Amino acid sequence: MNIRLSIISFLLLFSLVSKGQDHLTLWYNHANNLFNNKLHYDAVTEYKRVLFFDSTKSYHYSANYKIGESYKAGAKFDEAIRYFSFAELNARDREEIFQTKAQIIRANILRKTTARAVQLCDELEKDGRFVDKRDTINYWRGWAFMFANEWQSAANSFALINPSHELKLLAERTEKAKVSVTFAKVISYILPGAGAIYSGKFLSGLMSLGWNALAGYWTINSFIEKRAFDGIVVGELVWLRFYRGAIRNAEDIAIEKNLETANKSLRFLQNEYKGIKP
Amino acid sequence: MNLSKIQEIFSAQSKNYLILFALFILPFTISLSQISSDNNLLSPKNRLKFGDYLYKEKDYLRAAGEYKEYLKTSNNDTVQFKFANSFFKIGRFIEATDNFKGLFFNSLLSEEARLMFYESNFFRNNFKTFRELADQSNYKTVKYHDEIERLKFTTYFFDDAILPDENIILKPFPDSVQSQLSQFYYQKKFPKQKSITTAAIFSAIIPGAGKIYTGEIGDGITTFISTALSAYLAYTNFNADHQFRGWLFTGLTAFFYGGSIYGSAASAQIYNARIRFNFENEVKVYFEQRDYFLPKIDF
Amino acid sequence: MMARLLISFLFITEISCAQTERVKWESQQVSYELPALQHHYYTIDKSSFGLSILSVARNAYYFFISDLDGDNCAFSPSCSTFYLQAIKETSVFKGTLMFADRFTRDINFFKGSGHYLLLPSNKFFDPPYNYTLHSEKIKY
């Protein structure tokens, strides 16, 4: 009799509580639908509503996590990181903690605060709870380096996952395609215009060389003809200007070429890469 | 089985069922009706609760959304006020003014709504319109009359309208700020400006002098040197019978000289604009630090 | 426990720095690309014949001289762009006077001293609309 009584009372109590929770689940699913339909602002509103009415805190992790994802989709990374941090506070197990930390790293990558993303990866790596997550940590570290335009470091990170990882090969190709800015500058000191030619801008390099040759001839000729003032003016206003310009141009052209190489790879990652993106 | 034993069994069972009923079934049926309304997260009561929470968290745009839905089914002056105030807080002053207007009549918050209506109009930065509104009797508030008067006279510091008499402008303000506001008044009325014509004439006489007059010492000296140098070079080249170079440097001299006169006039204008900008900034910061002498109204 | 305290502290400070949402926002794709360097744009102003000729001349100046002698102008917009914009806003004569003044200010070694807005590109912001002698156009 007592056992029957206990079972009946338990069932009644359970149905009492679950009636409320069922309704919250329905609302949470409604918020998920909004999220899946890319109505992220409205999704945030509904997730916040679930959080507010969730007295048992059973949705506190997942709702905060989804709010973070919604803000991330809206490119509001400060808010995204805030809500991922909140989700972390409400995480129930190691896996959930790791997921939120990974999302914070991804938001930092997209926010272009890559130094912070790398720092967080390093902290995660040192955390003994996530020894089995090394591959994921290295993956996001590699992405952070790619966004920071440090392709060799990115290649090294991806190599730790797999020596023939697709992104490792991409990073290595990108690094190889770059030109040396220092070399371009140095050869321009020796021969103005050589740096531009080295970086692929032949016309610009030849014109630079031409101007330097012409201005040099004028300057020297002026001094030979004992027109010192003319020589100084031409030397300062023309020759020195084009000489300095050639060196600065060599540097700019090399940097620009490297930027275009990097951007080509970044465009591939954004539009064609099929793997997980930040 | 004898009767007493049957009676014993029944009384024991009845007791159990009575306990069951008292502990669970009765509260269950009562709370079931409550749950069906509480479970509806979009009920007016829940919308209001959630809206108030969002308002407290400073998520004003979402709070406005909840209040709007609540107001479709219920009439509540406080909620209407907070709805309008949400727009005020996020800088959407046009919507704020429109919604505060809805509380002007038949509302316990009529005076507060009128004050916020004026505040919203003030922050739209159309100060001439604000002064006209401030003089309209149908919008006026008795309780906050002084505050509106202060706002009205504050606007004179921010636009180019003719300043009323000092006593009139400063009258609504407390004694503690009279001396500072008086200083602002005289700075506004008699700004330390530079004359454009004077700057141009100075540069016409001595190239670069106009720039030095407006405080651009480096530019003035550079102008003087470049004009003088090119004039000297023109002179020496003509003397040496180098006609082409002579005319080249003459043209350059005219270039620098014309630029000097024009640049001095423009420099005086920029100087005056800088004075006005710095003044307006200083006044704005002063008033912002004192919340424009307005009371804080919130719930 | 320490981690939770730290996260709570960070959360609280983040609240104080978070931006209030003013309008309903949509999803946005963030571009992965790195920002490119500033360039000269070889455009032709077709609003009038004179301006077309001037913009062709300016393009020729960019191609043969300006793109080769480095980035020497401390101002933004550069002197050549300033000249063209000044002529467009006023007239050839007034634009030339504005350019003469700009040129003199450019050769001043001690420019800056708090009178110009410094842009992130480390150039001084000096637009032609501040020099038209119409005070209402000045944006200080």
C-alpha cells in the first residue's frame, strides 16, 4: 500500500513539474527554429525568454550557448563571447566546457583578435582536462595564425594534426608564394627599381630605374658644369625623391603582393573550403 | 472477516487516500489552472515580467518589443512610459516623443511624460523647434516648468540664435552655477575670433603674416620663406638674363603670394570654427556632467 | 572556483562595455580577407569636359611620377587629389589658390601641432571643403 502510494505521489509530482518543462522545451525548440531560419535577433529574444522562465536552470547552458552563436552569426563578437562565457559558467560537463571555450576562440578569430585566440589555445592545451582535444586545439590555433597572416606557424599547427592535412598544405603553399620584403628593399638600395621587378611589377621597376638614371645624369651634369645650386636642387628634389620612392615602392609592392597571396588563400577558405570554419 | 477488521481496513485506506488528496491532488488541481496560464510565455503577465527584466538589463530594444505586445491587450501607464523610455534610452528620439505624447492626458504620469517629451525633443538637436515647442501651452508641464525653462535657455548655447539678455538666460539656473554660465554666456556673445579681412591684409603686406596672426606660426614662416626665396630667385635670374627661369620663379612667387593671402583668410575661418567647436564641446560636457539639470525619472 | 570567479569578473566587465542594440540586426558574413594597402585610383571625372581633362592629367601624374616617388604627402587627401577636388568644389582660379596654400602647408616641416586630425594611416586629414571660404562648409 505504502509503495503504491509512493509511486502515485511521485507520478503526480513528476507530471506537475514536467508540464512546465514541456512548455519550456517547446519554446526552446521554437527559438531553435528561428535560429535555423537565420532570424538571429528574434532567436536571441526567445532564448532570453527561455532563460528568464527557466527556474530549474536546465536550459541555462544550451540557451546561453545558442545566444552566443546567434550573436556570432550577426558579427557581434563582443556579445557572443559574453554569452559563451555565461554558457561556460553553466556547463555541466567537460565536453560542454570545451565547446564553449572553442567557440570563444572562434569568435576571437572572426573578430581578428588573433593574438587572444592563440593565447586561449595555449591555455586550453595546458589544461589537463582536454588532453584528448589536442587536434581541435591545433586546428583552431592554425586558423588563428592564418587570420594573423602567419602562414608558417599555421602550417606547423596543422602538421601536428596530420602531416598531410589539407590546410597544412595550403598554408605552406601560401608561405612559399610570398616574396621577401627585406630582400626587395635591399636590392632597391643597390639598384633602384630592382625590388619592384623582383616582386613582379616590371613596368614600375623600369620606370623607377629610368627616373633615377635621368635624375642622376642631370645632377652629375650640373656639378660637372659647375652649376652647384642646380645640382643640389635637382639632386634633392628629383634624384633623392625617386631614389627614396623606389625603396619605399619596393617595400609596398612586396607587402601588397604578399597580401594578395594571403587574401587569395583566405578567399578560398571563405568560399570553397568544405571543412569547419570559425 | 469480522466487521471490526473490515472497518479497520477501510479506515486505514481512507486515511491514506485522504492524505494523498490533501498533499497532492488538491494543490495539483489548483496549480493546474495556474500552470496553463503560467506556461503561456506570451501571456500579457509573462510578457510584462520578461519586458521588465530586459529593461533592467538595459536590453531596451527587446524590452520595447515586449511592452508593445503587452500594451495591445492591457492599458498601463507605467508600461507605456517605460515603452517610450526604452526608445529614449537607445537614442530613437522620434519614437520616444510620439509615445510620450500618448500619456499627456488622463494619465497619472502626464507631467513626467511631458518632461520626457521635451527631453526627447531636446536631444534631437533641432534647438529652434525645441524653443517653439517649449512655448506651446498645450504641451507645458506645471510640475517641471523650471526644468523645461532651463532646457530652453540651454539651447541658446548650442546654436546661432540671438542671445537673450544675460539675466533672462541665467534666471532658471541654480546659484551655484551662475558664475560659470555667465562665463559661457560672454564667451558665446563675444567669442575671441580672428578677422578674415585682417588676416588677408596682413599677408598682402608681408606674406605669411596673416597666418602668424591666426596662430599658424610654422605655416606663416614657411610661406614667407618660400615667397621670398622664389622672388629672390626670380630677381637673380632676370639679372643674369635667364628669361625663362626668371619668369618661372616669378610665376612661383605669384603662386606662393596668392596662396598666402587666400590661405590666411581660410586659416582665420578655421580658427573661428575651432573656437566655436571647442566652446560647444566644453558647454556640452558641462551640462552632461550635470544631467542638464534634469531630474532622473525611472521605475 | 577561481576560474568561475574570474569568468564572473570578466562577464561583469563585459556587461559594462557591451553595446546597446539600437536596431534589429540581420546575420552578417565577416570577410576573412586582410585589409589592402591604400592605392591611387585611376578614375576619370565625367561631370564636365574640363574636369575630365584634369582627371586624365592627374592620372598621368599618378602613373609617371606619383606612383614612383613614394608616399610623400603627409596629408589625406594627397595634394593632387586635393587640387582636383578643390577645382570641382569651387573654380580653377580658386582651386589653384587653395592648392597653393596646401602646397605651402605641405612643405612646412612643423605641420601638425594639434591643428589637424591624425588618421589611422598616420596622415593629417585636410579636406578641401574646409578651405572654400564658406564657413558653413567647415567641419571641424
